[in-house]
Amino acid sequence: REEREERESIEEAYAITGNFNNWQQDLMSPGVSGQYSMTVFVPADGLEFRFLKMPGALPIAPEKDKCAEKTGKILGPQEDLTTCWSVKAAANSCLRIELLCLKQIYSVLWMPVQ
């Protein structure tokens, strides 16, 4: 059983998509178990993003569109999710975005990078 769980975690990967990369897929860097992160530049009109579970690019997104809360309900992975998080920050500043996944329960975090 442990081997199977280890194989599944190795195959699990997440991408991020948003207005900072023209809604293309950028794979996130894995960290400690269940943590994935990426640093992005904030566009002039603010940052919008959602996550994609790979393979298959199934969206993981907030229940409420343009969600500015880190604690809002997260949906997915499932097809046809089009909502996104919306973060107001200074144009061209950097934000570190983290997706945490533990037993298919997701949480999101973002913070400025100095």
C-alpha cells in the first residue's frame, strides 16, 4: 500500500494559469509533501489565477469568481471550472503563490516576495 501511495504522489503535479502567463500552463515547483509553489509577476491590472491538476489539466479554483480570500471554499479538480482568485498588488511586484494539498483537501496562500 505504501508503494502505491508513493507512486501516486510522484505522479501528482500541479500547474498554475492566469493573466500573468496569458492563461497558459506553468508547472509549479514541488516542496514538502503536498506543497507546490511558484513566484509570479503581478500584471498592471492585478493578478488572477487558478490551478490545474496534472495530468489532464483539471482546474482547481475558488467557488466564488474573482475571489480575494485565501480561506474561501475551493472546488475541483473538475472540468469546466472557470472561476479564479484575484489579488490586488503593485504592478510588476512579485508574489509567491502556494497550493497545499493534503488528502485531496486544498488550500491556497500568497505572499509578497521581497
